[in-house]
Amino acid sequence: MIRARRDVVDIAALRAEVKADQAALRRRYQETGDAGELLRQRCVCVDATLRRLWTDFAMPDSVALVAVGGYGRGELYPASDIDLLILLPRPAGRALREKLEILVGHFWDIGLEVAHSVRTIAQCREEAERDITVQTTLLEARLLTGNDKLFATFEQRLRRHLDPADFLEAKRLEQQERYLRFNETPYSLEPNCKDSPGGLRDFQVIFWIARAAGYGTCWADLEHHGFLTRDEMEHAVRCEEYLRQLRVRLHYAAGRREDRLLFDYQNLLALEFGFVSTPARRASEQLMQEYYRNAKTVVLLNIILLQNMEAALAPANQQAPQALDEHFQTVGGLLDVRDETLFERQPAAILDTFLVLQEHHELHGMTARTLRALWRTREWITPEFQGDPAQRAAFLRLFQSPHGVVNAFRRMNQLDILGAYLPNFGRIVGQMQYDLFHVYTVDQHILQVIRNLRRFTLSEFAHEYPECSRLINELDRHWLLYVAALFHDIAKGRGGDHSELGTVDAREFCEQHSLTTEDTELVVWLVRNHLIMSQIAQKEDLSDPGVIACFARQVGDVRHLTALYLLTHADIRGTSPKVWNQWKGRLLADLYYQTLHYLHQGEAPPAHGVIAERQADAMRLLRYFALSDTVHERLWKQLDTVYFLRHSAEEIAWHTRSLYYRIHNNQPVVRARLHLDGSMQVMVYTKDQPDLFARIVGFFARAGYSIVDAKIHTTAHGYALDSFVVLDVLERDTHREMVAYIEHELEQRLIRQGPPDVPPTKLLSRQVKHFPIKPEARIVEDERGGNFVLSLVAADRPGLLYTVAAILTQHGANLETAKIATLGERAEDVFLISGGDLQDSASRIRLETELMEQLKI
């Protein structure tokens, strides 16, 4: 009988029919743009096809075919799975199992991507009790065809064992885990429009709970039950429609099930949504800003609705309100406004809400009705409100509170109050930075920087960065750093230098809020110069007294230096978890303390004074190893002034201790040691030879290490004495074993003098592909003359430094020092080079051109 039925079904014809139906629905959607109708009609078409196959196969009358999940609730996206439950009155026998296998195979044969389960009612209940995801899927069950009595019994028993309050708590925990998977932020570069915080799943959670509790299945039902206002309902409808449109178009653009807004599709989607690129902003940036703002609203609505539903489902758990003052009270550890019309009657109370929450830091949030009331206040923050001296004083107190600074500004941003009070901040809300090392939107980055600064002040985080904690607590009026952080990137996206443009906003704010002249000058100076310290630390030679002297003149005094150091530290850490590392922290600290020493001295010591001081310190260190006072003489005779200026006393002592007895060694000497910051320092001493730098760079690349600093020196008797600082890009846990490996393997390669190791090739990342970094190569003579500074900007990739080294070798250029800075996918490297034909301008241009051509690859 089964074989006869298989002959009846014309698979090819049915597949063609399904394909034609879906193509027609796509054309209709492109004409009308009605996403909701598309989702419903896809269900209608699939329903009809499944029923037809079910009938053709003459399935037993005792069995039911049930749509579950998204398909069950009548929403079927273009590339979504078709979730099915085949409901049985009793476990299937062999004949029925075979028949079901053939049926499900036909589902796939005709082009339907089916996710199915075959269960009895008892099995459904057992799985639902064990797994909240299964319970949720079954909650949206819809009978397609088959035994309606069996289905009714199934629904009845499922409902009987469903506790709405327990279900809500389970879904809340599930949502928390989902948020953690996405780092608890909707603001990633490539968010998931379904599962990320602020995605469609946040709304689906609400409707699952509403369905479980019998509150309805649509926004109008939730409004009817008083869970949201008409205005909130309209916002929810708009947000849901936007997300539906986005997901539908994304599925069609990808041609498969893809819910991540990958760079590959952002520009295409932006054009479909009608965005047009401008000289200042790409169409994709405009699309993503709209997405992030939409996601922020979705997260807020999710919070409000979950709180309201919890209060309705578990009223016995609600504590009696306790008054705080005439306007506010506490309910269950949350701040509650005693009258929802307070802000409309007295807009001055808007900022008071956040001040009260700061004062009562034992509270862990706000009630839903307080959030709702505050969300409506953004339209009441008028120019008159902004100009009120009392409001300006209140806003300033938010920075000065000993508690809850970060939470206050995050909540104000989520409720659009911060952007309403500071319109220029409102413009950068949701604005992504496609520089490939900022992974947050501008507003979230700013709040992250404030958070980092705030952590420096708290004793419970002092173990993370003890020196920053000490410095910020010694700094007078450290809250001014929060103000500087708020404005340091506020001018991003306007075109021009955002540091300079931001100073205008910062000065206006400080003057309007009656900061003293001294404090205003500090905030404005920090905003203007917030990038300078990281640039000097990562790109210039900190062993050069001239670099320190120049920077010290720029900062002027210890207060400015300390404030800039703290802001820079927090700023770099606030760009991306991948950008910050302990090596960068060490560079900043070195620059800070050397500049501090200079400021206390009042002037830079002469070069011969610096050398004498370093040599004396090096000798003191050598005595700890019971070495004689003359042990250094033979080596130091071969070293010139430049060596002693570029190396610290500790490095000089290390080199001397390793080499004093083998100055004329015929075999290469390689020594490595670990630093507390996680980096490894490697010294190479060998007779100078062609391609030496390329050999060393190739070796490190093959071994999985990234060079972040290099000091290249040639002794008077023709030996290379090179020092490298490297980081393990593979993040292995075998650091001490790797010291021995590097010393042995690099020595052997230098002894063999074979061709350099060519690093493994790797395709550029998708990010770089869609937001390409234009290579830059610039060679300028240094201030002293004789040497040249080569500055490179390029997309980072394995073998980048090897490519540069090979080209320099071809042109006969010698490398003196290298500063390697990697910012996410972007490499910004600075080299001091000499020799070759660099004195000839035409030769320098040829070298620049060749470098840029190679860096494009």
C-alpha cells in the first residue's frame, strides 16, 4: 500500500509548485512590502501542501499533524525551519514508523526544510517538563490535519501542567542566558536581529508568557489587560514591523537562514530601506543606527512588560510600598514614582529620579511604571528645562555622586533622556564606528569609558589596576574625568576632527553648568588631546628623552598628565576587549612615569647625563649577580650613544649579563624572558647578515607571535644586537616552555642561514573586505637628520611585518627601531630606517609606492 501511494505522489510536480508559490509570494512582497502578510501567506501555502501530502499518504485517522513554534503561531520567514509535531495516541509500530519516514522524506524532497518530532501526549508532557524550550514550542501548537480530539486532549493536558508564574521565571532566566551569549548588548557590529538583545526574540518572550497566562496573543490584547499604554503599543507595533521587514529582507538577501546582520548584507539592506550614502556617512551606517535605536526601544519595552506581567502573575510577592519622600517610594527593592503624572506636572523631578536612585544605592532598579513615566518625559525636556540653573546643577550632581554614576547615565540613555538633555549626544546614539577596532556604538563606547573610570575609584576593583585606582583617588575632583569622557567622542560622524569639534561642545557645557575656569580648561584640554598619549606611547620611542620632553611640554603639569593618563587608559579599554592588552598598559605607564619624572625635574637632562645615569643603574643591577665592576667593559666599548639612549638600564644589564663572556661569539645567541604583562622579550646577538630582520620576523610569525616592539642595533664590531617584544597571538598556556623553544629554534635557524620563513597566508577578514583600510606609507626625515621615519597603515594580517621587512631589505634600508600597533583589524606601525638610497627623494617615493602596492594584497 505504501508503495502504491508513493507512485501517486508526483514529487517533481509538487516541488515545482512549492517553488512557484514561494516565488509568487516574494514578488508580491516586493510589490506591497507587507511583511506580516508574507509570513501568514507562507504558512497558508505550506499548510495546504502538508495537508495534501498527509491525505495522499492516507495517514491513520488516529494521528494528528501539528504545527509548532513560529510556524504554529502563523509566522513563517522565508528561510525558517517548518516546525512540526506528529502526535500519536500511542507509540508507533514498525509499519507506521516506516510510513512516517517516507512522508517526512517527501517533505524534504519537495523543498520544505522540516524540523519534526514524533511523540505521544505523555512524551510531549515529559519533554516539556524537562526542557523549557520544548514547552515553549508546544505552547504555540496549531492543528494542521488529523485527529482533532487527540489534539484537544494534548492542549488540555499541556495547559493543566503549565504554571504561568513558573513559566515566566523560566523564560526570564532563559533570556538572561541568551543575553550573556551576546555580551548583554544589542550594539555589536553584526547583531543577530532575532536573538540578540533588542531582537525579535525579546517580543516573542512577551507573547509566550502572555499566551501561557491567557493574556492574549497580540499587542491589542496586552493593552486591554493594562500591561502597556496606547503609546507604548504603537512603539511596539512599529518596532516589530521594522524587525520583521529586516529579517525577511535578510533571508532573501542571503538566500538561506541567516539572522545576523553581517557586513556582507548591511549595505544591500540599507539601499532596500531607502538609505543613501553621503560624504559623511555610508548608507549601511544609517541603517545600523536605525537598528540600534530600534533595539534600544525593544529592550526597554521588554523590561516594562516583564515587570508588569510578573506583578500580575505573582501579586502575593509584591511588597507594600515604603515612602522615601513626597514623590518617590520603594517597592520590592525598586524605585517607584508615587504618581505617574509627576513628571508631567513637575518636569524638574525628572533628574531627581536618578539622584534619588544614586542616594539609595541599595535599590536595584526602577518599577515598570516609573520607567514608563520617564520614557514619556523626553518630549518635556525643552530648551527652558535645559537652561534652568536648578536642572543644570542637578545634572552636574549626577557626576559627583559616590554611587551609581554609570547606572544613572546608562538608564538615562536607554530612556532617551540623556540625548534629550544633550542633543549632540542624542545624535550619536546608535552610531556605529566602522574603524574595525571600536566594537561599540559611539554612545555605548562613551558610557563604557565612564564605566572604566568609575571602576578605578572603587575599592573592589583596585586589584585590577591598582596604580590607576591610586592615581584617580589622589586626583582632585576626579568626577571631571567623567565629564571629559562624556564629550571626548561626542563629535564623531560630523566630519572633520572630532577632537576639535568636541571641545566646542565641552566648553559650552562647562560654561553653562558654571564650572570654574580651571576645571573648564582641564575638561576642554582633555577632550582636545584625548588621543595624544596613546599615539605617543604606541608609536614613538619612549627611551628618547626628546620625546618625553616634548610630551611633558604638551601636558604642562602633573594634574593634566594624570588626568590624561587615566582617561587614555579607560578609553583604550573601552574600544574592544581585543584592543587592550597589558603591553599597551605598560607603554602608557612608562610614558606616564617618565613624563612625571621630567615634570618634577623641570627640564630634560642632557643626553650624556641620561647615558651616565642608565649605565650606573645597569652596573648596580649587575652587582646583584656577583659580577665584577669591569665585566661590562669589553661589550660596552662596542656600543654607541644611540644604544644607551634606546635601552633601559634593566635591558642594558640583561644584555651585558648574557653576552660579556662571548662578545666575539661565532654562533648566534638568543635569549628570551617573560614579563608580568604577558609579553616576552627576545634578544638576538649574531654577526650581522643580509635578511636578518626578515628571518627573525618570519620565525615569529610561523611560531604564532606578534611583534609589538623592536630595537635594532649594530655594534662597532659588526654584530647585530636586536631586541624584540612579542605577544602570543595563540594565547597558549605554555609560556615557559615557549621560552626554551624560541631560544633553541631561532638560534638553529640563524645558524643554518637558510631562506627566511615565509609566514602562512590568510585571507583578510570579512570586516576588512567590506570596510577596506586604504594602505598608507609615508617616509619623512627625522628631526636629527640622517634617519627616516616610515609610517604605515594597513589591514592587519599574518605576514604583514615580513612583507615590510622583505621590501626594506630589497631597497637596502636598515631598520633601527619599530613600533607595532594593532588596533583590531587595523595595523599602524612606525619604523625608524636608514641607509640605502633613502637620501634620494625619488627613491623614497618608489619605496612608498611599492609598500602601498604590497599592502593592498
